[in-house]
Amino acid sequence: MSTHPQLSTPHRCALIEIVGADNLLTNAADRWCYGYDNSRRQGVPLAVAFVTSTAQVQQLLSYCHAERLPVTARGAGTGTTGATVPESDGIVIAFQRMNQIITIDPANRLARVQPGVINAQLQQAVGLYGFFWPPDPTSSAVCTIGGNLAHNSAGPRAVKYGTPRDNTLGLTAVTGDGTVIRTGVMTTKGVVGYDLTRLMIGSEGTLALITEATLKLTPAPAARRTIQITYADIHAAAAAVAAIMAQPITPCALEFMDAAAIAMVREYSDLGIGAEVGALLMVEVDGAVECVDGAAAAVTAAAQVAGMLVARVATTADEVAALWKTRKALSPALRHVAPKKINEDVVVPVAQMAQFVERLAALGREWGIRIVTFGHAGNGNIHVNVLPAAEYEFARARECVSAIFNTVIELGGTLSGEHGVGIEKREFIDRELTPAAVEMMWKIKQQFDPRGILNCGKTLPMSEEMR
Amino acid sequence: MSTHPQLSTPHRCALIEIVGADNLLTNAADRWCYGYDNSRRQGVPLAVAFVTSTAQVQQLLSYCHAERLPVTARGAGTGTTGATVPESDGIVIAFQRMNQIITIDPANRLARVQPGVINAQLQQAVGLYGFFWPPDPTSSAVCTIGGNLAHNSAGPRAVKYGTPRDNTLGLTAVTGDGTVIRTGVMTTKGVVGYDLTRLMIGSEGTLALITEATLKLTPAPAARRTIQITYADIHAAAAAVAAIMAQPITPCALEFMDAAAIAMVREYSDLGIGAEVGALLMVEVDGAVECVDGAAAAVTAAAQVAGMLVARVATTADEVAALWKTRKALSPALRHVAPKKINEDVVVPVAQMAQFVERLAALGREWGIRIVTFGHAGNGNIHVNVLPAAEYEFARARECVSAIFNTVIELGGTLSGEHGVGIEKREFIDRELTPAAVEMMWKIKQQFDPRGILNCGKTLPMSEEMR
């Protein structure tokens, strides 16, 4: 590991001056641990600097701007696209020690937090006041609010409660030349100036580093009902999703699994789902105690399309846990079958889901590769798992993924619903974005980060960068 | 009127080439009619060009960019800030004839519309499918979707359903150099590239002209309950608002009127509200039929703070109409008393409302000017009406407004919740925005509109423009 480039002595002195020796890692083994995320890519930065204040981030970025030193921001490293994998000639700014909940203000339905706060810790803290913050990625037990904002990460509740862009009121951030910028408001309305808050959310650390966020809180619903509904095939399930989304009760979760996903789970755990089941929906509704049974009935009635088999409403906590067991058993099962699975979080319009799943099956046959789908059906956000059985299938799997992306675009969808672009999807997104939009994004990037030090090589299509 | 500058012959020929002679107004009397909005400011443009397609807007802006000809976009001219009042050396692009609803897609909960569609027409059209589009400005019978998007105009329902930024999926727009840009997605999730959609919404025609929008539709609730609650004073009402917003049932409207507002209405109509009433809340809840009574009860229970007088739930359409009569009688009554009333739509955090209203009363006494407040309490969005009794009070009223703005900023609020900045608030907003944020906004403006032809002299603080 000693072959990795080393931080120069002047750089080391300058960084220690800003964050202190205890907050700078320069040992190669330590640096290695801050060089990967859940994409399984690996980089090794020159150093890792732990920050605890906006002032430190401001000083670091001023210095890195002056020295043209690349910077990658990092929360918990749970992203799946390589967006936090650093350049070997740059540093990582790690936010995990900048983890204070500054204020919880129930009367104004907001919380002010530092970016290193863990999503689950925030939920617990605001839960004491009867609130929650809607974004709930699967990794909520470990992922940070800063990472959620950088990626606009959502999760199942987004179908009813929206994504971070819908649940953030304002930001403090530091741009690529070390300028502190404050955006947004403390209120749920505000139209003074341009919306820089949402521009920075989802920009994956390429425009500015978020050092504080004012989050909009939502009162926790008093009750919830969970319903598992089985279907003969995926077309019936897709028709049910469209019917559910066309009636007034919006579920707070609407997840689906295709036949291949159910078969996979069946191999690894006993879920009591018969062989006649070709697709499955998990639906949750929430609201006031006196409303949830009516809501569950309305959703179940909408879900009664031709091909529906059984709808089961859970009422006790144990029953709910049993129903979710099916869904939660899936990801480990998939990893077991195909450790190198490719999980793409594409989105298609809800009404096009049935057609999309049909075309996926055709693509699987054409490329001779197993494809398993599940995901957030209410948003049309489908996790397409392409499962190469062995190493030699990997290149073919990548080509199959490319064909899947073309299908998504044809159906009016988008290449990522919540994982983002990072490094993984960078070569594909100009299939979705028009050249004029990409050019405008690069121009905006240059205003925030004139020397291109923030997360180089991520997020925007490379075509334009080369101009 | 013949003294107004005239369009040069080459310009006239070029514009006729693009939109046709029938779609170009150059007569001074005609131009006058397209030179004002509800701010009562008046400009007279060189010409008014009616467009019907993105291609025409693209050609017009390419030409105006080449010729450095200023452009102001106009929907129905219902804005209150002068944002559609044109420069005398520029043209107006009028969108009222570009008014087609292109698609209503209930299965995907979206509608694609041209910018000249009237808000009420959209509501009627999507209502046939059981949906609505949440933004509902008071002017919804006449204002256009393009104007709603340009100003991020909301209305009472925003407290539950959000503003245009929360209810728009994607845009087609033409930037200041005539480039057509497509942004956003057709789905409720999407994280590919930067969020240019929300950046353009609320930018008041200074970044690009919107020529098509994909709007997110919401299923219409099956039932609604309207409650009128009276209080001994404004402090009790403000405490009730905070209590209502801290429990799980979010009303779909939460309006308030202070004692001065009630007194004013009492002078002009018989509302049966006793002299002991010092403040009034109008609350609406919506949802499934079996839920609204429970929701009304929950909200009414939360509203039962010390100082509450009477809560009346309306159940018939007539009763609802009677309750809203109080609220609707207000604006005409105010105009009657003070034709030159200054209506500012400031926002303060909900928990600071009582303090704000108290400080407003003190400012009214200090400046010797009558101040009446009402508005969207659930968002803290307060319409502060400063009522100069006569012409000679007008300068003093402006100074009083300036002091009110300082109070809003001190309390953590924002200077505009939904009317926007336009010309009216331009000189004030750098009290709210930091210099770094303003500088970034100007830099972004320059990327979209390199020659500054789009709505010159609006929206951003002038300080920076002069640099």
C-alpha cells in the first residue's frame, strides 16, 4: 500500500492547521478505508480530513481551490454509484464527526442538523416530538443526512411523502472556491430569489458541500395498515398499481416483486406463498386511527383487478413483520445467487410498468441472463437486478443493462430514481438528458466550482467536460 | 400616446416573419393594454408578440438575443409585483394564445400543458378524471399556468399540498439566447443531473421562458369539512395555529383574520360575528368520507386553546359558502377604505406569528398608520395590508413597510411567500439574501441569459447588477 501517492508536506501542514492533527488521516491503510462505497469501487485519497464546522469546510475549500487539490465529500459511504469514491490525487472531507442535531422546533415543524447526523438518529430524535423526516433509504440505520441530500435519496415512503427535495427548507453550503452560501427559508413558503436549495440537493457533491440543513418535518401518522396482495402474473400486479395510484388514497408504501423475485425468496425461506403466485404487492396506508381501515379497504378494492389471488391485511405488529419478511428476504437472497449482481434503480411511468417488465423478460431471454425485479411500484421506481451467473457473463450483463436503459428512455422513464449517477451511470445519462440541458449543467457547475475540484469525474456526462 | 417609442421597421419585419402579422401588436393603444399588471405599474412595450409554439419562442429569443432586444413574458398579467411590466425599449411575448392542454394522463397522474392554459380550466379538465392541481391562487379563474410557474404562486391549499415547485415534474423552456432546454422527468422520482426544473420555477421569466410543463396531479379528496373558529385575541388564534400544525392532521386550508380585518368586514357586511371576537380562523380538512369528521374533530380539539370562543363546523354547501363569505368580503372592503393599500405577502415561522402580529400593531401605532392582517396562517404566510388614509400618508406608509420587512427578517421569515419580487420588492431582498447567494444567482442568470434580455430590472437585487 505504500505505493499510493502521498500528501506533500506543505499540504499536510496546511490541512493540520485547519482541522488539527487528530482529524487528519494520512496513513495508507486508513486512507484505503475511506476510498470505497457500496459500488465496490475503490480509490485511495491522499488524506482524509474530518470536519466539525462550516468554518473548517470553508477554510479547507479555500485552500484546495488555491492549490487545485481535488475534494470528495463523504458521509457514511453507503452510496451505490461511486459518488464518494475519491480521486487518487485528492482528499476526502469526511462529515461523520459533524453530527449534531442543532435544533428540533416542533412548533415550526423543522429541524436544523449538521450533515453527519445518521438518518435513523434523526428519526428517533424527532419521533420523540411526534414527527418524522420522510426520506428513509434502506440504509437509514447508517447513512447520513448529508448523503441523503447529496443524492436526493428517497425510499418507499416517497410515493406519499416525497424525496429530500420536497422535505428540505434551506441549506448552508460551501462552494468550490470556499464561499459560504445560505439558501432557502425556515418556512414552508418562500419565493425570494432562485431555488438554489433544490439545485444543490441531488448534485452529488459536485456544486458545493452542505454543512447544515433545515429539514421540514412531518407529523407521524397515528396508525398504519400493511396489506400483502398476490397476483397470477406481473401484468395483473402492474394493472393493480395503476388502479391504486388513480384513486384518492395514496399509500405510504407500494412495493412489488416479480415472479423471479418470489421464486428467489422461496429458495431461501418459507414464506407460505404458493407456486401459483406470479407477482406480489406490499401496500401500506397510514393516517388517523379511525381512517386506516377504510383506507386499507379502498386500496384493496382498487387492487382487485383480474388476476388478483389473495389480499391479506395485517393488524398486529407480528403480522406486519411477517409480511415484510418476504420483501426483506430478497436482497440477501439475490447477493447469495449472484454476488456480482447489477442493481439498477430505473423509473418508468406507472402505466408503462407492465410493458417494461414484459420487455425486461424479452431482454433476459435475448441475452441469456437472469433478471429479477422488485421495487417502489407507486413511483414506477424499479430495481432491476441483472444476475450474471459467472464472471464470463459479466461483459454480456453490462450490454444487457445498456439495452435496458434504452428501453427505459423509450418508455418515457429516467435512468435513476434514487441511487444517482456517480461514476456508474455517467456514461449513460446523455441518452436521457438533452445536449442543451447538459451544457447548462456544466455552466452552472463552473459557477459553483470554477476550478472543478469538487468530485471530479462524477455525475455529469463526460462528453461535455472534454470540450 | 404617439410619443411612445416605436418598433423599428427591420424589427417589425423580423417579428412578423416569426409570428405572423395577426399575432403582432404595434399600435400604441394596444401596447398600453399589455404594459401593466396588478401592481398598478405601467410600461409600454415596443410590440406585443403572441406565440403558439416552442419553435416560435425559440426563433423570437434567438432574434432578440442577436438584436439585444429586451423581452418580458406575460400570461394573464395578474401578478402583483410588476414582474410582467415591460421595458419601453423591449417587447412583450404574450402566451395567452398558447393555451392547449396537450395530454391528461390519469394513470401516470400527470398533465402536459402549454403555459397559456388558465388555472381554472386545467382544474376543470383534470377534475373530470378525479384529479386536481394543487396551486390555487386567488386569481385562479383568470391566471395562467405559465404565470403560476414563473412566480411559484401557491394559495391556501399549499399548507397541505405544496407550491408549484412541489407539483411540477418537468419543463420545456427557451433560454435567453434561444436555446430550447428540456428538464425533469415524467415520473415522481428522478435524480439524473441537476434540478433545473425547480431553478426555473419562481425565476419570474428572468432565466428562460417556459413553453410546456408536465404537471403532477393529485387525486381529489372525496369530502371536505370547513370550520370557523373565533378567538378573544390574535395571540389565542396564533397559539391555536401552532397547536393545529403540531398534530398529525394537516388542514388543506388554515386562514386567519385579525381584529382589524374582522372590524373592516363588519363595516361592510353582516357576518354575525360579535364584538368580543378578536381573531378568526377558517380551517378546512379533506380526505375520505369516513375520515373528515374525525379530522375536523381533531383539528377543533387542537384549536381549543385558552381564549377560544366558538367553533362552528359547516356541513352543507350553503354553510361552507356562509363561512367563506367572511374571508372573501375582506379584500373588497380593504380596497374601499384604502384604494392605495399596500399588500405585502411576508412569511414568518408559524411559532413566531403571535410575536409578529404584536410588533405589527406597535409599528402601526409608531407610524400612525392602520394595518390589517389576514392570510395563510398554516404556512405563516401573512398578508400585511398597510392602509394609508390619504395621499400624504403614502411616503410614511412605505417607510413603515420597510420597518415591517426588517421585523420579518429578524423573526427568521421571508419577504415573499407567493407574490414574488418583480420590481416591487427588488430593493429590499438583499436584506434577506446573503451577498454570496445573490452573486451566485447573478452568475446563474448570466448562463441562461448571457445578454440580459429576459425581464431586465426584475427579481434579483440591483446592487449586484451594477458591478
